[in-house]
Amino acid sequence: MKQQQKQLLKYYRNLSSEDAHTLLSFAEFLAARSAPDESKEFLTLNKIERPAEESVIAAIKRLSASYPMLDKDKMLTETSALMAQHIMQGRLAKEVIDELEQVFERHYDVYSEQMD
């Protein structure tokens, strides 16, 4: 096991159950954005309808699937800031998801303009 993995495991074991869940949620977010996306070659929008109940992580996954053509690294600062507001500051998931949808739509508009 690498030193960083040992250190992360040590930190994880010392967290409360709530903080451990938060760390796991953030790790899932990071893994989702760094996973290779084979669908990037498809340039069409495949907007997936928002369910009535949704977590912020699920919303990011849904929006990433809806907008496979977008470069998620370009949106990292905005999406991670919104995720942090939800996790660390207790901002309501609904509000954060509303803003995430705006971020994805704005980036899609820029993408569309560049494709014209």
C-alpha cells in the first residue's frame, strides 16, 4: 500500500460517521469526474430528466451523462465549489443542483457556439 493510501485510511478511520460519509461522497465525485468518458465523441445533448429526489453526487453524474461532450475539467472549479458548499456549509442539495444545472447549461452554450 502506498504512503498516501495509508495516510488517507488513517484519516478516514479517525472521522465521525457523518464526516466519513462526506469524505466518501467527495471521493465518488472525484472518481466520477476523472473516469474516462468514452461517450465524448457523441456531440448531441441527451438531457436526462431530473428526479424528484436526488443527491448532489447523483446530479453531477446525471448532468455528466446528459452533457457527455463537455470537458469536465473546465467545470471543476465551479462544480467542486458547489459541492463544498453543500457538504461543508450545509447548503441545500436542491439549491446546489439548480446551480449545477445552470453551470452545465452555460458550458453547453459555449460549446455549441464553438461548434457553429
